[in-house]
Amino acid sequence: MMLVFIAANLTLGITFSSIARNQLQAMQMTFFFFLPSILLSGFMFPFRGMPEWAQAIGNVLPLTHFLQLVRGILLKGDTLHELWPQLWPILAFMAAVLALGLRFYKRTLD
């Protein structure tokens, strides 16, 4: 499960580096993604206590599903069958972000 989450974040890095014109822009993109990701994932604040619009945004983020996976494994001893509802959104995010990154990828010799 952790490798899938890491791969999703790596595809996000590929996408950011494909879209950004320089390293500073890529760093700014990561801040604008990871800060809301931490705040809206349920890591800092209870997810069910957030407004519905914040939950909708949080459900798109892979960290939200990863945290639920970790809690399910460590606290409840969930099996793969019970974890699948949290795993497939991370896989879908990874596929969509990778497709976007490959769309903007350009070969350069800078």
C-alpha cells in the first residue's frame, strides 16, 4: 500500500516538473498541493468534522485515502478486500496525474 502511495506522489512530481518552467515554479506547485493535502486529509483535523466542500476536495487527494489505509491496517487489521475501497482512488489519481504529466512532457537539453 505504501509503494502505491509513493508511486502516486512520484507521478505528481513528474507532472509538476513537466509543467513548470524552472525549479522555483516546481517547488511552488508542490507547496500549493501538499499544504492543502495535509490540511484536508484528516491528518491535522477530523475529516468528518470538515465542511462538505472540504471533504469533497479531500477525497480527491491521495493522502486522505492513504491515512485511512494506514489506520485500517494498524488499528483494525484490515485485509486487502476491506482496503480496496481506499486503494483504488489512489490508483486512479496516479493514472490521471501520470497521463497529465505525460501530456505536458517535452524533451529538453537544457
